[in-house]
Amino acid sequence: MDWASVAGVLLALAGLLGGQSLDGGKLASLLQPAAFAIVVVSTLGAVLLQTRLPTFLRGMRMLGWVFVTPPDPRPALASEILAWNLSARREGPLSLEHYMQDTKDDFIAKGLRMIIDGIAPDKLRHLLDVEIGDRELAERQAIKVWEAAAGYAPTIGILGAVLGLIHVMENLTDPSKLGSGIAVAFVSTIYGVGLANLFFFPVANKLKLIVARTVSQQEITAAVFHDIASGDTTRVVEERVASMLRKD
């Protein structure tokens, strides 16, 4: 569990609700189902309209990374890299086959398979770089789901405010219905701006950091595969490992 993300959400809510209470307002006045439906449902619809369904669903699934960050694979990967290098130098590339069969990471399995198959080091690195680029592009496109939501939400909040005012104008002769229309008008704006700046944008930025870390690790792993295929010294591989472990 990423407690920083949990604390961030709680602090954002505490600041909003606490400020409302300190100012003498009622918390119940911020609970407007109509405003929530207008802002959230319409924002999701707008994002879905501009995004391919697989990308949209991928973006939704990635939300889990914000609160349950994928485990850091670097310590285990560092040990595996040193084992691959030692095995390849002592017993030859074919000895890496059992490592390829044991791993659950498709990227690692592909790199080991190309070493075993005797692919030229430069060609191997190029193919792995292409795969890294494709994965990064797919994940960054999914992150844009949250960036788009952050862009649309405030404007849709204003639309909600206009709808609320229309409701007010339609019921000027019935004072009992004016309060609900005014509440929807103002709370819709709060929902739109609040969700964009307290949730959607922070989620997108957190996901960018996670993806950047993963890409960095894969780039170093690709460089290691190139080193092993080239027969570089153990010292070179150890420097790669040290560089990976230093990255945040």
C-alpha cells in the first residue's frame, strides 16, 4: 500500500471539508448527487469519446498502481542479472535457457531468448528498445485518460452550474425549489475543479513517475543483455546493476 497516496487523498478531503465546516457551512450541502452525476459521468463520457476503449480500460486499471504501487523489482533483478552474466561466461549462452523458462517477465524472457539464439548484440538492443518504446507509448496513452479527465472536469462543472441556474429560473415562482437548483449550480463547479486538481491531475502525475521508473529499469536491463551478448567484462555488468539500484 502506498500510504503517501492514501494520506494525500485524505488530506485533500480534510482540507475541503474542514474549510467548509470552519466557515460555518454544512457538510451535507456538498453532497449533491445531481452535481456528482453531471460532473463525473459526463467527464467519463467525454474521455471515452476521445479514447480507444482498450486504452481507456488500461487507464482505469492503472489507477490501482497509485494506491498499491507495484513492488520494487530492483534488488531481485540485480541478483538475477549477476547470475545470468556468471552463467553465460562460465557455461555459455545456452546455459541461460533455464533462467528464461523460470522468469514470469515477458521482457526478460525475450532478452534471454535472443542471447541464447545468438542474435547480434546491436540487433538485440535495437529490438528490445523498440519493445520498450511500444510499452511506454501504450502506458503514456493510458495516463492521458486521467489528464483528459482533469481537463474536462472543470468545464463540465461549469455546465452543471448553468444547468442548476436554469433549474432556478424555471422555478422562480416556487421558492421551495430554488435552494436545490442553486446548490447544484455551485457544487457542480466545486466537484469539477476539485476532482481535476485534487485527484485527476495528481493521479496522472503519480502514474508518470511509476512508468518512468519501469522504463528506466527496462532500459538498463536491455543494456545488460547487450553486454552479456557482447561478452563484456563482469565489471561492466556490475556497473549497470549499481546504476539501476541508485535510481529512485
